Amino acid sequence: MPSGRRTADSTAIGQRMREVRERAGYTVEGLARLLETTAEAVEAWEASGDKMPLEVFYCFCQYLDASPDEILYGPGGPPPRAH
């Protein structure tokens, strides 16, 4: 991997998901109800960035008004594409 290239780190993704959830004012249980899943699943996603189904990730971003880039890469967004 080229030096300085930003990648989507699963632990950081989980942390950003928790930050977005808290900023939106949801508890783990409340978000689980909204996403029609379990609190254990939400906790796993936040703790280690466990793989969230794409459909659920989409809903997470829509319901909590977060961009996928913010969740995956942080405030700086994705790395630039090589041409």
C-alpha cells in the first residue's frame, strides 16, 4: 500500500459510528430499534467495526444524517483516486 494513503480502518469506523449515533441523540437500544436489529449488533459494529450489512449502513447514514464518507474515512473524506 502506498505511503500516506488513507484507508477505511474498521476500528475507526466503529468509533465514528458511535460518535454519529451519540451526536444524533440515540442510545444503542434506540438505534437498534430504528434499524430493526439488536443492541448487540449495534455494539459489535461500534466496538470493532464488524461488517454491517450494506442496506443497514445505508439506513444508518440516512436516518442519522451522516455521509458514508464521514463514517468510512472521517472528516477528511476518502483518499484521492489515482488516475
